[in-house]
Amino acid sequence: MRSYKKITIFICILGLLLSMVTGCGEKQQETSGNAANEPTAIEYWHVNSENFGGPAIIDIVKEYNESQSQVTVSEKYNADMYKGLIQNLQAAIASGKTPAVAQIGYSFLNYVEENFEYVTPQDVVDKYFPEDKEFLKENFMPNVMTLAHTNDKQVGIPYSISNPVLYYNADLFEEARLDPGNPPSNWDEVREAARNIKDVTGNYGFFMQEYADNWAQQALMESNGGRMVEVKNGKTVATFASDDSAEAFQLLADMVLKDKTALHATNDEAFQAFLSGKLGMVVTTIGKRANFEKSANFELKATQFPNFKGKEKRIPAGGNFIVILAKEPEQQKAAWLFIKHMFEPKSLATWTMNTGYLPPRKGVAEDPDGLKDFIASNKIMQAAVSQLDSVVSWVSFPGKNGLQAEQVLIDTRDIILEGKLSAKDALQTAQEEINELLK
């Protein structure tokens, strides 16, 4: 084997001297990692930090690597959530080095489909694994698969499904003379509870997550009757600057700026305040459940995302899907084998119990060997499960400027919550800017 490699290297050097580097270089890439008896090495990129599912990913990857000898997987954490991962992928593509498998947030579905080179999972199955031809159809509900489907293409497989819930500190509720058994169910009650907490205990009452996306803010605006986008004449148009959206966003801003009962801060700062007992309520993903349960120094409870009186609740399905970016056949095969392991009931149970994400595969939640007993005994999980009928798609801006459009809304959140502009004026300005980007 060593002699063969030496000969290969010598031929490549000779090719360089003869100005024939391209052909040799390509041959070298094709044969790398495919030597007999050597496992195919692939990378899996994800956004799961130490306190947000990272340990579960490490366990799932380790278990897979130890269970077989065909594939070796290494996992790579990407900071700044889904947007950070997308930006890192762009840099990797520019350098010609992409991971075989990546975890993509649903809000970047259109961006990935239109701007990245990927292979659909069914294409890999049809080419190399005829025994798995019906795997997706048999194991996933059609409405679940639509979360990773766009432009008539099944870009990937939904992996994590979440929705926003209202976590609250039951001990702080009691101290503020609020009934922890009767938490706020609408936004007027949230505002009033936050005032009580601040007046009686001196602590802040409320925080809504501020990741580098607009997932929670979409839930806020659309639950009051707003709509993020519409399709007009075949084109996606931003429509979020409505009176309904502005009213909802202004309520949050007023809690921060007028009532001074809500925080506008980084997630790390606010979550730490909450977990240390200095903040009464937090709206964030059910995916934070495990970390909150492990870290809270008080009785942690949760309830459904609050509604607006007389309005239909609409909460975007958060989470992510798995996409195959591998280009070489051996890498694509390895990617599929690892993905199948990720979607085994046991792996999904590990993932859910260590995060809070709802399992995408049929039967896992009801399986006695999966999550049946766990969900039945965990009231926080039940809060998320009970509002699945209110879930809608997380808006994904299309086109080459999709990332810029997302950033405009992130910046707009800061403009509103810092009091630089009213919600109505800020949203109108953002809508006009985004629609220019989408042209």
C-alpha cells in the first residue's frame, strides 16, 4: 500500500512538471479514502453547543463509530446557530472542502436549495441502497417531510422539530403572589405577570429568545394576525409590516422600554439570569428543555406559547433538517449509513431526552422502547406536544440575498427593542429593504 502511494505521489509530481496537474489532481481526489480495509471518513457539521444538545451528538457519533468499521464520523460544532453554520459552509465551499452531512435550520431551506450543491437523500438511496427505497415513505409522515421540501425537491430529512413554549419559575411566581398552577395563556396576562414579578420581587419578568434568526418573532407577529410573506405572481414578497404585526412587536418593546419588566439581552445573559432565579419567564424553544431542567435552581414549569385574545395561534416549526453535501460516491454512501443511524429510534430517543426536540420519525413518541414513558411523565414536553396543531412553516427567504434578508429582520429586532424606531416604522422600513433584496 505504501509503495502504491509513493508511486501515485511521484506521478503527480511528474504531472506538475509537465503542466498536467489537473488530471492527476482529480485522480488523486477520487482515490483518496477508498483504500481497501480503510473506513470512509466523513464530517458532520451541527450547531449543538455544550448546553444545547452537544453531548448527545457526541454520544450518537461515538456509538455509531464503535458499532461498525465502514465509516468514521467526526462531528464539528458551528457557533452562532444556523446562520453561523451557513456562513462557515460558504467559506468551506470556496476552499473546496465541505462536510458530507450538515444540520440546516428550516429557515435556510430555500437558500440551501438555490445556492448549495447537494444530493437528495432519495437519490443516494436509489443509486446505492435499493433495500432502503421505501425508508423515507415508511418512516416519516408526509407533512413532516414537507419541512425539508421546496421547489419540488426533498432537499433533506427533518431531524429536529420544536416549537416555542413559555418556561417559568414556579418559585418566583409564588413569591410574586401568582398562581404557578395557572400560568399566563395570553399576552395580556404575560405582561401583567411580568409587572407583578418586577413590582413584588424586583426581578425582571420576561425574556423572548434573541438568536440570530427571527423564529420567535415570527410566532409573535403571526399569532396576532400578521403574515411574514406571501407569494404574488409566482414571487415571494415580504408582508410582515402590517398593523397586526406591529401591534404584537410593540407590545414586546413596551415591556422592555416602558414597563421595564422584560429584558433585551443576549441569550446567554438572559438564560443565565433565568436559571439563577433572577428572571420569571422565558419564551424559547422546547429544545432547551433538558438544559433548563438540569440547570435550574428552582421548580421549572412550562406552558404553551401565549396567544392573542380572539386570534389563531401560529407558531413556526423550529429545528433543522439533515442535508447531504458529499460529492464523491463513497462519501455519499457513508453519509447515508450515518444518517440512518441518526434516525434509529434509540438515537432519536437519546436526542430528544437530551434536548427536548420532538422526534420526526413515526412511532418513536409512542414506542415503549422509545419515548412513550418519557413524554407521558414530562409535563414540559407535553406543553410542546399539545400545540402541534398550531405549527406552521418557518419562513425561508429565497434567492441569493436570503441571508441578507434574514439579517435585516435581526437588525430590525434590535432597532425596535432599543427604542430607535416604533415597531410600525421599523417593520415598514425592513419590509421595503427586504423586498428590494428579493427582486
